[in-house]
Amino acid sequence: MKLDNTAKGVFPIAPTPFHADGRVDEASVDRMTDFYLECGSTGMTVLGVMGEAPKLDGTESLALAKQFIKRASSIPVVVGVTAPGFAAMQTLARASMDAGAAGVMIAPPNTLRTDDQIVGYYRQAVEAIGSDIPFVVQDFPQTFSVVMTPGVLRRIIEENSSCVMVKHEDWPGLEKISALRKFEKEGMRRVSILCGNGGMFLDFEVERGADGAMTGYAFPDMLVDIVKLTQAGERDKAHDLFDAHLPLLRYEQQQGTTGLAVRKYVMARRGIIASDAQRKPAGSISATAKAEVEYLLSRVARVDPRAKLSPV
């Protein structure tokens, strides 16, 4: 199945499970994929920023992508192929598509500064990987230091028919979603918009016209519920559930490796992965931080029983 502009729902950004010695934990890869399927994910994204992709070599990246694709055969899998050069991007993109990926995600290098440079980069990326591969523009200025205005995104979309989705992670970014949907009413080709930032603004992003989420959070099943409730018109129920999770979601959004450490800790506590290990260079959370997370979990559990976990 190839990704297209009708994609919606939740595409969790899969972290890469590791053993304590840094080896990829293949058993946890399968367990996590099964969990994503069971909780109603409509797709998956692998080898993203929070998947520790830069810590994998080329062979590992492709092997991991193939494992996810095979295990999640019933839903589309998007593979992050961002690379310093187009040769590596092309190799991973073509190999991933040959293995059954639905599309690829491309983030801009942090050297881009002008609108023309940004648009030109995506034109060259498409020339490199091939216009037959559907791609996602990753708009994440907080990490990549590249600011894409709505007008720039419009140019990328209109110049490249293989652009089928924007992964929207600007912050604040609600007005950008509205602007893109307004462009569509004026004649711009429609693309799917899935949002990131851990779901920090998902409650209003879907109301603004986003099709769902492409992000990570230790409770992706909650993100699935938020999107379904909002699209069903159950606004108060969606916000009540979101509000219950917001303190934990905010805690997980700490910058650098700390946020990933929190996410992996909770996912391990839920039994989704075996260990919270990261590959070095890695971050960790202290005993005090773990106690804070446990306290936040206990508060979420007052509303959402999925957060009620066995004592540590």
C-alpha cells in the first residue's frame, strides 16, 4: 500500500528498543508493533528523530525498517530517510519501498535559510529518490532550525506531486494548519496533515483540520482515542481525556534525550518494550524523576485506567 493524501488517524513514531548493551531488541520491536496494531493505530513511522535513527548504521536502519514493515503488514509504514546526502537517502528510500514501505519522511538540513533554498532542497530530494515514492515533509523547526511558512509548504506541495503529507510540528502552529486548509479551498492540492510534538496540541489541531497525529507518547492508545472522539464530534470527552494526560505528556516533552528516557521508561513499565535503554550517547532519568513520573501516572489513572500500573 502506498501512502496518499487520505491518510488519517494515528501513526505512532516508534522508538527503537535496545538491550542494555546497545544491541537492537528485536523481540521488543515485534511486541511494540503488535501493541500499536492492537490499540488502533492506522499507520506507523519508523527511523524518526525519537527512533534514535542517527545512532544506527545503514545496515541496521534497513534491517529495522524491514522488521517493522513485515510485522505491521496490515497498515502503512513510513520510513524516515533523512540523511546528510542524497546518496544515502536514495539507497534507504528505494530499499525501504522495495521491502513494502508505504512512503518516506524527509526533514530539511539545518543549513537551509531562505524560502528558495528550502523549496529547492525538496525538489532535489525528489529527483534523488524518484517521483514515484510518496513522501512526507517534516516541518519541525524546533529541532531542525528551518522555518517553513505556509507559503513555502504550498510551494513544495504544488511543485512535487509525490508530496502527500505534512508532518506538522511547528510550535505554535495552529494557525499554520488553518492556513494550509484555506489554501486548499483556494485550489491547492489537498495533503494529509498529521501532527507531532508529542500530541501537545492534538486536541485543537484536529479541530483546526489536521487528520490526526504522527508522534510519540507512552500512551499512543490515548492519542487514538482523542482523534476518534474529536472526529465523532465528542468534543468534551476528547478534551477531558486529553486534560487528564496533559501533565504526563508535558513531562515527556522535555528536550534532548530526557524526554525519550521518560517515554521509554513508561513504555517499559507498560510492558510494551523490555527495557528503557537508549544507545549511547544516551540520557537517563534519576530516581527522583522516576518517582515524579510514577506520581503523574497515578493521577492519570484517576481518569484513565490504562495508567494504573503494578507497583515498581
